[in-house]
Amino acid sequence: AKFETWCTQETVDLNNYIKKGTETIESLGASIDKLASDIKGLGESIAKTEQDKAQHEADLKAETEQRAKDHEAYVAEEKDYSESVDAIERALDTLSKQDYDRAGTADALLQVSNGHVPEKARALVATFLDMLRDDKDSPLGGMDYSAPEANAYEFQSGGVIAMLKRLQDEFRSQLSTCQKEEMNSQHAFNMAEQDHKDFIENAAHSVEEMSKEKSQKTEQKALDEKQKKATEGVKAENEATLSEM
């Protein structure tokens, strides 16, 4: 009777162990599947974030190089306009005098004509340059000739002075425009640069965090698989024992 009672109790216990083992195996199986899915998703997210990070790094490099080129072009343009404004200022200063330095005036006008000058203005400057370089019998007296006072006033009241003043205003306006454009371009670049740097920094942090999480889940998955295998072994032993009773 005692043996039968023991067998009955043992059978009940084994069935309970087997039932609990089955539940544990199913639970561990679900956990393993979920961890496997999470690990795959994290791997894909890490790869995508690293790809986006690399793209921002490449964009930042390209935009930085382009900004350097644009700034170099601006420096040359700003220098050109500034020199043109200065040349016109010198030309106007000398032309406003009755006894002006024709060699100096010619040099200033030549510099003006070599700058950002419209074709009509360039042709007009060239004409007066030719007259300035002409011999002493020219209306302007040539470089080496002191033109009569009347000629100086006639020259001053002519189209060159007016044209030079218009060019001066134009160049000052263009100089101001290119300076503003450079300032705006630099500001836009600074904003874009900061956006890229912020993204790169945040992406690196995200990759680090996701990599840690992936590592933890991979470790947990390995532990669950080990536990599941051990539980399956115990369950198989209990089922074998039960079948022999």
C-alpha cells in the first residue's frame, strides 16, 4: 500500500514537473524568439544609423571644402571690387584738380578698366587713356604736357567724371552685395555644420547605446538557450521515468 501510495504521489509529482518544464520551455522559447528579433532589429538600426552618420560626415567634408573654395573666391572678388573703388577714388581725386598728374590718372584709369567694368565704360576709359597718352598737341595735352586750365575744367565736366562716379557707386553696391552674400553664406554654412556635427555626435551615442543593448540581449539569449536545453533534458528524464512506472 505504501509503495502504491508512493507511486501515485511520484506520478503526480512527475506530471507536475513535466507540466512546469513544458511551460518553462515554451516561455524560454518565446523569450529566445523575441530576443532574436530584437537583436536583428538592433543590428539593422545600428547599420542604418552608421550609414546615416557616414553620409553626414561625407556631406560635412564636401560642404567644408566647398565653403573654403567659395570664401577664396569671395576674397578675390572683394579685393577686386575694393581695388576698383580705390582706383576710381584716386582717378576722381586727380581729375578734380586743375593741374592733375596725368601719369597717375592714367594708371588709376587703367586699373579701373581692368576691373569689373561694362564694355561701354571700358571703351570710354580706353578712349580717354589714349587721349592722356597722346602727344602734347592732343586736347588733353598728353602726360608730359600741362594742359590749359580750360581743358581741365572741360575734362572734369565731361562724361568720364560722371561715368566714374556711376561706376564708383556701382562698385560700392556690388562690394556691399558680395560682402552680405559672403556673410549669409558663412552663416548658412555654420548652421549646416552644427547640424551635421550634432547628428554625428548623436548618432555615435545611439550606436553605442544600441550596441550595448544588443550585446546584453545576445548574452541573455545565450543564457535562455542554455536554460531551455537543460530544462528539456530534465523534462525528457522525467518523461522517461514516468513511462517506466
